[in-house]
Amino acid sequence: MEKILIIGCKKTMNDVCIACSRCMVGFNRREGEFSRYKEKDAELLGILNCGDCPGASIVPRLTQLNLWNKPMEEIPTIVHIAPCIVDHCEYRDVLLEKIKAKAGVDVVLGTHPYIPDQVFV
């Protein structure tokens, strides 16, 4: 079974995408980048924010998540990067480097396809 962790932008998660409902709806409907799980057993393990600009705490946050979840055998098998980072983060490249180096699993760019036109203007 795939155990999916979503990583998004702290500021966007707190101020724009309240409750990150678009990522969760996309996962539940298996739309956007989650369409790869239509015929697979997959569950959403969690949604983690980057730790704030410039993403300096993403590595300790991933480490802590894995440490806390290891006794329950609930470790991510794949990480999805939310559109708030993929399409709108000035620190995207640095964040992706850190996440790919620490996650130890495949990292997919994108989650849901529901981007309103004027949300990040």
C-alpha cells in the first residue's frame, strides 16, 4: 500500500488553502497527480508544511515525522509536493533538493488540479 505524504507551503496552507481541502479532495477523487492511484491501494499519511521560508526546517520536520511514525510502521512511501510550492515558491529548487535528499522515496511534483485563476496574484 502506498502511504502518501503531502508537503505544502506553510504560508499558503495557513492563509490561502485553509485545511488544505483541495489536496485532500484531489486525493479522495484520485484526480490530478493522484490519478496514478486510481487502481492502487493508497492512503494519505499526512500533510506537512515546509516550516516557513526559506524551508530551513524541512529536513528536521521530515526526520521528526519518520521518527514519530516509525513505531506505528506508518512511514511515507511517496511524497507529493503541493502546487503552492511547485508553482509559486521562490525557494522551490532548494526545497526540492532537501526533500529529495531526505525523503528516501519518490517525490512527485503536484497534487490536485483545482487552481483558481487569481489565488496567487
